[in-house]
Amino acid sequence: DTEVTQTPKHLVMGMTNKKSLKCEQHMGHRAMYWYKQKAKKPPELMFVYSYEKLSINESVPSRFSPECPNSSLLNLHLHALQPEDSALYLCASSQERPEGNEQYFGPGTRLTVT
Amino acid sequence: AQSVTQLDSQVPVFEEAPVELRCNYSSSVSVYLFWYVQYPNQGLQLLLKYLSGSTLVESINGFEAEFNKSQTSFHLRKPSVHISDTAEYFCAVLKKYGGYNKLIFGAGTRLAVHP
């Protein structure tokens, strides 16, 4: 099973709202990722968690707050977003090895900020 | 510096014709290479990967890619495409930053298969 699930599929929120995106995998992967993808562009890395610890933050604004409650779950808390934050948010996971690992992606959450 | 270059932003092709999607990478990066496919309104699916071993790698749906170290390329090919292959294709490399690996994507190639 190489499935990564994400909820919700679609989210519309105002600039003063607080919402959360959720991601789950049961492949035993110890690395999990958040990406942001704008239309007709490749995904851009936001955060990397390794063994439930934040290892990479790609200078993401603080209105995005990641959380890794356990090895299977990854959340992205959203607060006071801007319309330009509207995008497809993708979660991914991989094994944690020094050599190359493929990442498996979820279907994404389509976020619209009004 | 750009690590991955996908030379064609769009590739139109007729059904049952062969296709090649080109990908070149910087020689300074690791040689862990991937092709991902993204169908409309979906996430990315791993199509195939090169980590080591045979330089020719194949997917279950007829795509193949060949790692060419001398030309720093990892082009994707299919001998006969279907309408259902219409999608965005991303080439990616794994690059080491300190103790961590990061996936670096090319800009993507939109494959449009016409009847």
C-alpha cells in the first residue's frame, strides 16, 4: 500500500479564519513533507519532518504552522492567510535513509482564501 | 542554480504515436532521479525512479526512462501513447542539503494526446 491520504479535498476560508489540513500515511515512513503547488508550476517544498521532528522549514511565513503528532500523521495549521496563499497543498512521505528515497504524494487539498 | 531542466513546456502528440519528454540534470547533484505524473486536479504519482543498477527503468503502463550519465539526461519515452496519458509530467532529482535530502522538480511538461 503506497497511499497517502489528505483531508479535506477542498477548503475555502476567509483571511481571519483558522483551519487545519491533515495528512496520514501507514507505510511506516519516518519522513513527511508539505508542499505548495500553484497552477501550472511544480510543487515547492515548505516543511520536512524526520522522525516527528521538524528538520527543514523553507522560510515559510508563520501563518503556516506544521505539526507532527505521531509518525503517521502530519497537520498544517492555517491562520490569517492571504489570497495569494490559495494553492494546492500536497503532503508526501518517504522512508528515511541516507541514500535516495522516493516520495509518495497524497491527492492534495485545494485551498481558496477569500 | 537550476538542478533540473525540462526542455519542453508542452508536447502535443497524436494517439498511438511515440513520445519523448526530455529531462537534463546538473552533474553536481546526486544521481537519484524520478519521473512523476500529475493528472488534472490530482496529486503527483510516482511513475518511475532511478536509484542505482540498470540505467533503463520501466513503469507498469509502458513508459521507460534511461539514465545517461555522460549526457546528464533522464528522458522519458513511450512507444505508443493513449488519450489517458494526457497529464503534466515532472522530472525530479534528489539533492543533499546538509544531512537531508530534498526533491528538486523541473518546471514540468504538459503532454497533450490528441485523437
